[in-house]
Amino acid sequence: MSSLSLYDTLSRTVQPFVPLKKGEASIYLCGATVQAPPHIGHIRSGVNFDILRRWLEKSGFNVTFIRNVTDIDDKILQKAVLEKSPWWAVAMKYERAFTDAYASLNVLPPTYEPRATGHITQMIELMEKLIENGSAYAPGNGDVYLEVRKLSSYLTLSGQKIDDLLPSDDATETFKKDPKDFALWKGAKPGEPSWPTPWGDGRPGWHLECSAMAHAYLGESFDIHGGGLDLIFPHHENEIAQSQSAGWGFAKRWMHNAWVTTSGEKMSKSLGNSLQVTELLKLVRGIELRWYLGSAHYRSMLEFSQSALEESATAFRRIESFLYRAEEILGQAPTPTLSHDFVSAMNDDLALPQALATISQSLRTGNTAITAGDKKALAVSANEVRGALEVLGCDPYDVTFAQSNGGKSRSGDLTSALDGTIQLALAQRASARDRKDFAASDAIRDGLLALGIAIEDTPQGPRWSITSKEER
RNA sequence: GGUCGGGUGGCCGAGAGGCGAGGCUCAGGACUGCAAAUCCUGCUACACGGGUUCAAAUCCCGUCCCGACCUCCA
């Protein structure tokens, strides 16, 4: 069996994954700044790293997965003014929106989900350490800055040179020793929330919380730090600067997911609401949206279009219905197993497109086995398909998705009542077909379809399933 | 200006010196009372111009185009 290799943004190469502690994997993922509802770009990050996590677990690692919530930030404060609502209510509202979105896409809850505002103590401790060792300074206005030129490794993740950077808007900030220094902590402004510190009241800068919280839950160094591409600079550079200035090893490996784009461009707030997760879930089911987001390689841009999403959903339904047919024929749900090719693909930096190709292969083999009446071969294929879907978080049998499933083998009183009703109709249709009254038999089939029940004739007899809205 | 990533068939989307990834759509066929589902066959693509090589989508040089980041974006 091959072993897992992953891309590392720092070295820009794919390297074998060797954990710090045998059998353990520690991951810190930059989660949401909860200032607006999630669009699919946000959630792609969640799905991509969820697949990584599931694969690590499947590979036998005990995974500690930390995904933070940044619940204090300039934009949250702006939004609070706009919505005429306390900043903490705004943050909570959008945090829930993210939680709901993650749940509807079957993203596993993190091992722990720390909020920035719950870790002010750790942030102050970190700043004290940085000031003590001369890495940071408090000029007296309530701000605390990191002195970036003191750290020789600054900007190695993004490969930039400090003097090549464009000057920032606050370059004229007089309290900074150097315009490139960044704020760990911001002095309180009137009307804004603040916490007391040895240097005056204030609130966290953007980056400090991640260093403090990663340290609190994962220790001085950990295996993987993840986030979106745009976080490489400045966010992750600054995290590295803070943490390494404190003497911590910090992340051993950096992984970044690419964008969901529209018309070749990065998604932006100005696109409005149409790409919010809640809107897209009106078009396709959560499992289908997840399948779509997982179908591209995590480091490739995914060009969004509604037709691409719908096509992807159609493709998924084909796989799903194969599993249900297999279950009907075999008399039991497939048992998840992994094919050698699927494992190899996943181990090669989570090569999802290749992994999906192996699913297509198993699917074709399995369908051929159905036609040939080869139950043994069918079981092998169906097991492989389900095993792969399980790793991708798209197992239709997963309880998260179970309520949205059609088909007749699902349990529950309502389903069995419905099944009985449909069987009556099917019996009528069968007798109509026996006397070659096809007008009558088709009327029954069309009538059921109008109600959202699709009928297919198979060598094993007719089967029914709930159709999606757009197929009616 | 600096840094990074791209341009692949009707569409999506991999690959990275030689064997047509895969999916969707479309066309034809098998099966079917008809559908649906399924299977089979077909659609031989890599921005442009040079070069290296027995062999280039892949390497080199040049050109064009697109995108991301450059201090509070996933």
C-alpha cells in the first residue's frame, strides 16, 4: 500500500507526510471570520480539509482537528453598525450560518472550535513573551506591533521580499518603527469592544488569535496548517512571524485550497446572494453540492456555473442509484471497502479527479455485473463505490443525508406506507401491461411521475424512486 | 513594480517527455411494448511562434491572454 504524500506551500513540492508523533495528525484550519453568510468559496475550504481529515483517519491516524472562529474583527464591527445589532449578536448569527452550512454538507465538526474572544488570555501571554524577548513593542497608544525585520525567515512562505511589497494604507502610521510592522493588538477606540491588557484596553489584531489558539490546542508545533490561498500573505506569514518569534516551531506543513471562481474571477461579496450555500441548497441536495465541491483538485480553481453544478449532481445521482440497485439485488447495503487504485489516488496529494475516475470504473464494472447477474462481482464493485464515497463524505447511507434519500429500501413507517401504496399502483400497471393495455400502464407511470415517483422497469421487476424537482 | 498560479475537446476537469484520465453533453447501436436505467461504439483536444529530442500538451526560448496576492479575504 502506498503512503500519503501532500503538497507543502512552503517548499512548493509534494512530500511524504511524516507526522510529528507516530499515529497522530494535528491540523489547524483557519475557519471563518463570521461577518457574512457563507458562500460556496468559504465552504469549499471546509469540504477540502474535511476530506483530508477523513483520509488521514481512514489511513489510521488519530486526528486532532482545530478550526477557529474569528468573532472579533473590523468587518464584524462595521456589520454591527449596519445591522444596528450588537457585534456579538452579529458574530453569533453568522457563526450559526457557517455551522449550518458545514452540517448540511456533512463536514465533520472539528475536534475543537475555538473562538478568538475566548482566548484573550492566551493572546496577552503571547504578546508578553514577544515584548519580553524584543520581537514586539508597545509604543504607548494601546497598540502592540511585531517588528518584522527582526525575523530573518519573514515572508518565506509567500516568497516575497519585504522591500518589494507595495506600501500599505497605514504606512504613515507614526507609532510603527517600520511601516511593514503589523499590529498584534489594537488600542481601544470609542464605542468599540475592548479587553484590558498591560498596555491599555484594546482588541486583537487579525492574526494573533490563530497563533495563540494553535499553541493552546496543538502545542508549539503541529503537522498541518491550512486555509485559503489568499491567507498565505499576510495572514499566514504573520502567524509564522509571531509564533516563531515566540520560539515555537509552529506548522510543519502548509496547505492551501484554491478558489471557487465565477467567470474566471475570484468570488466576491459584490456577487450578491446567489452563491450562498443556502441558495445553492435550493438547487441541489447537500450531498450533491459536496460532491461538486470535492470533484476538482483542492489546489485547482473550480469554475462555478449552475449547469456544471447540475451536471455534477446528475453524475452523483447515477452513482447513488447504482448503490441502491446493488442493495436491492444483494439484499443488504454495500460494505465500504477501498480499491487499490482509489487509495493510490488519494495518497498522491488527494488526487480527487483520479479518485473519481476509479469510482467510474467500479461503477461500470458493477453495472455490467448487474446485467450479467454476477452478484459476487457486483458486491465487490458496490463495496468499492461506497467505500470511496464514504471517504469523500458523500456516502448516501450516512445519517446526515439519510433524510433526503429516495428509494424503497429506506426504513420508516411513512416510507413503508408509501411503498405499499406504490406497489398497489404497480400491480395495476403490471396487469395492464399483461393485457397489452399500454395506454393504461403509461398513465399510471405518468401519474406517479407527476407526483415525483419515477418508475423504472428492470429485469428484477419495476423499482421506484423519488425524483428531484427538476426532473419532473 | 514584486510574488504566485493558469490557458487542454461542445462543457467540466486530470495529467506533465512515448501508452486517447475521467465525467457530462451529443450521435449511432444493443436491450425495451414504449420510456427509464444500463452496456457498447463514435466525437484524437492541449493559447501562439520557434527550438531541443527518435518522440513534446509535457522540456527550453520568445509572444499573447487570464487570474490571485502585495497588511484584517476561504
